[in-house]
Amino acid sequence: DEQLNDPFLKLRCVKIFTDGSLGARTAALTKPYTDEPSTKGILYYTPSQLETLFERADEAGFQIAVHAIGDKAVGETLNAFKEALSRKRIAEHRHRIEHAAVLNPSLIKQMKSLGVLVCVQPHFIVSDFWVPQRLGPERARWTYAFKSLIKHGIRLAASSDAPVEPLSPLLGVWAAINRQASEERLSVEEVLRTYTIDAAYFSFEEHVKGSIEVGKYADLTVLSHNPLKAKPEKIKDIQVEMTIVGGRVVHSAHE
């Protein structure tokens, strides 16, 4: 298909949902919700079904993106990866988990052992302000554990989760560096990597995107202020002055 070679459209990834959301209390947890003890959320597949899905998608040459939010869903996903695919195969196709919201040290170690990638959505930190009440303090500590993932050598990419969340990556940067949970707060440099060079790696495009280098596409964004020097709380107010795609100006705030 010609679309497969279109630089603006690539059919590479298959998304598989394993559970629901924290907001609806359908994300699958190992223990009941703190504010609703009657439920632990839901899982959409049995372990054997999940393994079969992973095998089929991998054999067809697709990258797998697994929606897993609760710690039970993340654990089932990691077990399915371990049973269905080798570490080498996971690395070759750069299979990943989407969200990986509720974690713990054991799950993070399993992620590292398997070599899976993790795609996170930093603005959830702001939107999910009710996490401590919904999950309790122990689990809240390990919710959106971005810093711990990076410390363990797990590669992160960031996305918006639009239209559920705001599209602007600057709001995601702002959320990641201003969070109250200081143990998991990222530096500006760390979160910028998740939106640039590491995001390009997830889509197998690190050789043409993600950094300003000779031989790569001239995809550039000009900002009103330097996020590396701006006050952390002011980053959300930074404006996009110009957007350049492939060397062509496609947006200018002054025209």
C-alpha cells in the first residue's frame, strides 16, 4: 500500500486494550479501589487470549501498544509478553505499554527485564487529581512513576492522549516538572526527551526526527521563551511562535 510509505501516515502499530480507566474505576487493580472497595476494575482478556493476540500481532509485523493502566493490567501484560515473545523480539518491534499508570518496584523491574517501552501522558498528573483518594497513599506514590522508570533505564515517550487530554505538549512538560510528588518529578531536559528523540525512537524514526541534526528533517518549533530557563510554573504559558515541517513554515503566530 502506498500509504505505508507516506511520511505523514504510517500503519505500524496495533493497540490492544487490557483494562479501562481510573476515572471510571475500570482500570484493573490487584486490590480494591480505596474509595469503592466493591470493585477492582476489569480485565478484557484472559492471559491465554492476551498471549495469542501478542503472538499474532508480532507475527504480522506490527508494533504492539498495550493499554494497561491498573497494576493488575500491567502485570498481566508483562506476563503475556514474557510467555508470548522473546526479549529479542520485543526489542526488534519496540513493543510498548501505553499509560502504565499504577506501578510498583516489582513491575518496574519486570519491565526492565523484558525490555518493553512505555508511553506516558504527563497531563494525567493534573487531570487525575483524585488519585490519592481513589487509590490510597501507598498506590498513589507509584502512580505515574516517570522518574523511577527512567532511573531503571526504561525508555519513555510522552503523548497527549488527545482528545481526552489537551493536545499541547507544553502542558505535558509543565505537568511533569511541577508535580507535588517530588520523587517522580522530571527535569525539563528529561521530559523534553520524551517528546522528541525518544518519541521518534518509538516510531522507528530516530534517524530522521527528534533532534536538530544534519541529515534529519527540518522539523522545528520556535517558542516564545526557552523552557530550560523559564520558571517551572510559567512553562504552560509559553507560546508557539512558528512551526516548520520539512523546512517549510506551516504556522506563524505573526501572520
